[in-house]
Amino acid sequence: MSILEVQNLSISFKKYSKGLRQEQNQVIHNLNVSINRGEIVAVVGSSGSGKSLLAHAILGILPGNATLTGNIFYEGQLLTEQRKEELRGTEIVIIPQSVKFLDPLMKIGSQVQTSVRKRNAVTAQKEIFEKYKLHPTVEKLFPFQLSGGMARRVLVSMAVVSEASVIIADEPTPGLDMEVIKEAENSFRELAGNGSGVMIITHDIEFALKVADKIAVFYAGTTVETAPVSDFSGKGENLRHPYTKALWRALPQNEFIPIKGSQPLANDLPAGCPFAPRCEHATSECSKGLPEERYIRDGMVRCIYAT
């Protein structure tokens, strides 16, 4: 059974247009993703595809003008807003994309120590600082005194020492040198090895392929494919969705072929498959509705022509 499962998640935001007319702008629609205990799932996709909003929905930190439909389950039980608040920061933690999540009025050492739940807080904090090459003097500093890379290492440290059941890392690698990135990879694998479920939200496909067990590919607010990491090889012959294949071929180490066009805006989605206007295989059938999820060769895909 999945430790975390997101089913048919849709998120829209209330906004006002000319004449103060109220509108709903849907940015995530019919999104599905799940994580098992001991598994690392990487969520990849371009900016604006809904990756960070997924994390905020799981944690219950969406802004007040957001409307959420669908269900999120933790250990088989529905995650209500009250339950999210109870589990946030203990059973379910986030490594946020922005270092602004650090408390500006609390010293760094104390902030990391507050995340420790199962060990001696001071000992755990000192050990994790040594692991991530943070000098002991850092524990006496305030967030504004840290460089961007140091602050990100602190955020990763807080999640690791929490030993939470679900860890969501939102773009954890920017600003980190290769040595620390490698240490982060090892930490995520260690957490999964101890039974945690880890979700990594990232633009860095190479990092995702090194650390994850499976990849969930987002496009225009929904999951278009979920595939084992082993399928990302060769020329993408084992991948299922045209967007995933195009994304793979666009990498510099592969064919370096750019994807024509651009991802549609949330308020201007095409009818049917959101990738159809950019897909060389699209037909009139692709505009008749969002394709249903299908399970093919141990993976999920939203494409009527996938085999």
C-alpha cells in the first residue's frame, strides 16, 4: 500500500477580471501520483506545470483563494486539512524551494534541533552539520548571515534529522556544489532505505535519474506519465508519452532536439490532451477530452496512442 497517494487532484484559484468579475483559474487538473514506503519518486516538468503546488496541497499550505478537489491519502487514511496541520513538520516534512522558510529570528542550530524527534537534538544537529560541510559556527548564525548554498544545506539538514515518514524536497539542489549534491543523494537513499517515502520535485532530470526509483512527468498541470527510471535510456524507446520522449531527446547528452512550441498557460489549455498542439503524432481524436490514465508496461500514461 502507498504511504502517500494523490487521486484526481485539481486546484483552481479565484481571481478577478475586468469589471471585478470573479473567475476560477484551474492550474492543476486530474493529477495522480503515489509514493510507497522506501521509494523515491521524482516529479519533473517545466516551470508552471504544477510541481510545487502539488507539494503545497499535500502539506495544506495553499493560499486562501485556492480551491482543491480530489483526495490525498496518507497511510490509507484521507488527509483532511486538520490532519495535514497535525502531520505537517512531523510525519510529513518539506525541503522548501525558498530559503525564506527559515525563521529569521531564530539561530540556525536551534532551528535544526527543533526538527529532531527521535534522537538527542544537539547531537543530531552537530552530526548533520558535519555531514553537509557546515562549520560549527553556523549554528550561532541567523538566516540572513548565510549564503544561498549554506541556507539550502540547512533546509536539507532539517528534513534529514526529522526522520519523517514522507519527505518532499522542492528543488533541493540549486546552489549546491557537486560534493554536497552527492551527499544529498546519499541522504535521500538512506531515508528511503529506512522506510520513508521521498518525493523530489526538480527540473534537474539528471539528478532525478541518479536518485529516484520512478519518475512522474508533469505537463500543463497534470501527470502525463509515470515510469521506472530504467525506462529512461537509449533514445527513449521504452517511454510511453510523446512529451516524455521529447523531453528525453532534448537533453544535451542525448539528441539535443528542442521541443517545438511552448507549454500552454493554465487559462488557455487546448481541448483534450494538453500536449496535442506540440505533438507530431496528434490527430483529431486527441482533442476530444483529456486522455484517461492507462497502465502499460509497469508505467502509467495519458495518451490514447501509447503502446
